[in-house]
Amino acid sequence: MPKVQRALISVSDKTGLIPFAQILAQAGIEIISTGGTAKALREAGLTVKDISECTGFPEMLDGRVKTLHPKVHGGLLFIRGNESHENAVKKHGILPIDLVVVNLYPFEATVAKPDVSLHDAIENIDIGGPSMLRSAAKNHDSVTVVVDPLDYDKVAKQISENGNTTLELRRKLAAKVFGWTSAYDASIAVHLNKVFATDDENAACSNRLYINAGLAQKLRYGENPHQKAALFGHFNKFFQQLHGKELSYNNILDLTAAASLISEFEKDQPTLAILKHTNPCGVGQGENLREAWDKAFSTDRQAPFGGIIAINKILDGDCAGAIAEIFSEVIVAPDFSPEALEVLQKKKNLRLMKILKPPGEASRFDVRSVGADSFLMQERDLKIVTCADLKIVTKRQPTEAELNAMLFGWRVVKHVKSNAIVYAGADRTLGVGAGQMSRVDASRIAVWKAGEAKLSLTGSVVCSDAFFPFADGLIAAGEAGAKAAVQPGGSMRDAEVIAAADERGMAMAFTGARHFRH
């Protein structure tokens, strides 16, 4: 196996660069470099040849053109041992480049800055870097290519021991390159599509889906122990784990659902939600978090065990003490007081998650895999319904308390799997029915859960995520004690449902917005 003779190094991220280059120099490898990288290597006492010495052509156009040259790409791409290739490079004085070390202009970091200009974004689109990486990766039978500083050690070790790398390692590094450049191009496409979009439709309905998500953490398993799993993307920009054992796949699904629900009440009075399998089983508001906990927990005293608790304020010691009396998997909050941490950290497995940024600051699109190598994309359901949006369709107008209960319950039912029914008061849930094939069944379950919790539904408001297709659902709610209802409206039988409400003296509002959640 021939030894590596010549390396081309051009990096934006100089992490670990000098020790790695020193090992290459010790192995007798000639180093070719560019701009700031060459300067850093020389300052470390290393001998470096400028790329212009290799190409016989100066860097130009403010550095936009420096490696885009046949003496670079010819040295990378020619097939060693191919007679015609060997003759061509000899004729044109092209020397082999056996090792390429390149990482790219920091495009993602640049566009993540607030108010980044289009000029700065464009100037951080790397052209020569991806071109060299792809050339080297294509010819990985002979050329070693390194795009990730985390791979320096294994490459350096093999070169120190053998003068070259193994084909197995070169193949792995080449595959990484194409994943890296693909993600890089995807981040550029996503940003420019957003910047250049002329309307919302173009932004939402591009003819190609781009996903750029690096590994955030490996997971022990998926929903079940026989399923492998991992977490990708920017999860750690939104959540910080303060305590407890490693998050599971199901924990992550549940806590993100919990954070989305509690964000509906971000600026309200103290609010607490308890979720199980992404469905809220109790939500309460109070003068303080302890009062909110008591209302949420009393909705359902069985389901919260092993559940997720989400809070919209800094968790205090008093509420933490009440929560600590039951087994929970995760608590999600904007922060935790020292007293709360003292209480909760006694439970070594309980995961405490600090919300760093509201989930609403994430991409406004949801992407879901549906099998068959296919994906669905939609805008997130960020629809907010206010009192002004409510259309009262019954003879009786709702009282102020009923209006408040409508708005409270409507924010909760939005986060319940369809078919969804929530019975609510002005500051608490009273019964939740989730994920049923029939809306009447969802209502029956919500009534049953309220009965199990010994909570009266008399005077409550029934909230339905979609319209009542028949009057039977509304009638069942009235018989359970509901005195008001809120629903999207839009059924062919709206008149029948309204008439049923009027017959029972119920007030009903249409929102004009449906909240299916599958």
C-alpha cells in the first residue's frame, strides 16, 4: 500500500488541527493549504505550501477562487494505476493529493444569528470546500478524506502506524462526506427558500423536502425494547436536562407534547398540565402552582402515575413537594427553584427538563414519516382562538364564566388526540376523552373519568375538537350536566345540533377552526 505523500488542508473549524497536522508532518507528508489555515499552521511552526504554488494561479475574487483548479481536482480524481490517467497527470504536471482535510464555511451558524443579512448568508456558502470533498470521496479507493475533526485521531493513528489508511476507513469517511455535504446543501436550500419565498404556499409546498438534522443523542431503544432509536436535530437548543436518567424515545415524545400544550398558557396565571402518552389527563390553573396541581391531579388520579408534568412558571418547593408524592417520568418547566430541586433530586431517576426556548420558536412545519419511504409535511397547528373569534349560535348567550371555560377548554382539546372531548370549568379540566373512533364514545369516556374522579359536570362546558356530526353527542353532553359547548361548527346537521342545544337551554359557540390531532 503506497504511503500518503501529500495532504491538502483547508478548514474553517480549526479544532484539533495543529496536533493532527503535526502528526502528518512527522510522517513526512507535504502539506498544502490555503488562507487562514496556512497562516495557523505556519504560526505553529509547520512547513506549508500555499495552494497558489501548487496551481501556479493566485487566489482571486476575495478568495472565492483558489482550489477550483485542474491541478487540485486532477490530483484528487485521477485513478491510480490507470495508464491513461497516469499519462494525463504526468503530461500536465499534476501531482497526486492523497489526503484532503476540509470542513466548510459556517453557513448554519451564520444564518442562526438574529437579523443575518442576505449578503452574509451568501458569503458563507462554501463552493471550493464541497467540491474538493466530493472529488476526494469519489476517489476514496486511493484518497483519504476528512470532513469531521472527530475523525482526526483515527486517521492520524493509521498514518503513524502504516503510512496510509485502510480501505475500510476510507470508505466510511467517504460516506460521511456525502452525508455532510448533503446536509450542508440542505441547510442552504432551506434558508434561501425561506428568504426568497414570495408567499406562504411556496414556503410550505416546495417540490423537495430538505431535512438537515445531526445526531443529538443515541437512545437505548425506541417505543419498545426491540426497536433501535436515536434523536436527531436541535432538541438541546430547546430543552436542557438538569437531573435524572437518560431520556427515552417515549419520554421525548411525551415531553415535547407537554411543552407544546403548556406553551398555550405561557403568559397566563400559574398553570400545570399532566400528560400520559402525549394526551393531557388533567390541566389546572390557580393563584399558585400548588393550587394548579391540585386541580390538574384531581381530574384523574390514576393516569398521572408514570406521566409527564408541564408547568408554565418556575416550579416552587411547595408544588414540587406535592408532585413528589407520586411517580412521574419527567417534569418540564421554564426553571426550578432551589427548593424544588432539593425535593425532586432525591428521586434519582426523575428527569427534570428546563425549557430553554418555547417550542413555538421551532420550524413552523411538522414532518412525519408514514412508511413506504414517504413523508407528510404540514404547518403546525398554531391557531389561537380568542373571545372575538367565537360565534354564539344559540338563543342563550354564555355567561362570562362559561366563556372563560370555553377558551380554557379549547386550548386543551387542541392537544388531545382525535376524536377528542374535554369537559372544563373556567380554570380546570373535569373529564377528558381521547383518541376514540366515535365522538360519542369520547364523550362517554370523559363523563366516566369525571365520575371516577368524583367531579361534577353540572354547569361545565363541553369542548369538541371537531364538529358534532349528529345531535346525539351534544345531547349526551347536556345529559351529563354541561350547560355550554364549544365546537368548530360546519356540519351538515349544524341546525339540528343548535336546536338540541336550544331545547336544553345550553349556550353554544362555533370557533370556525378544527383541531384534529392524529
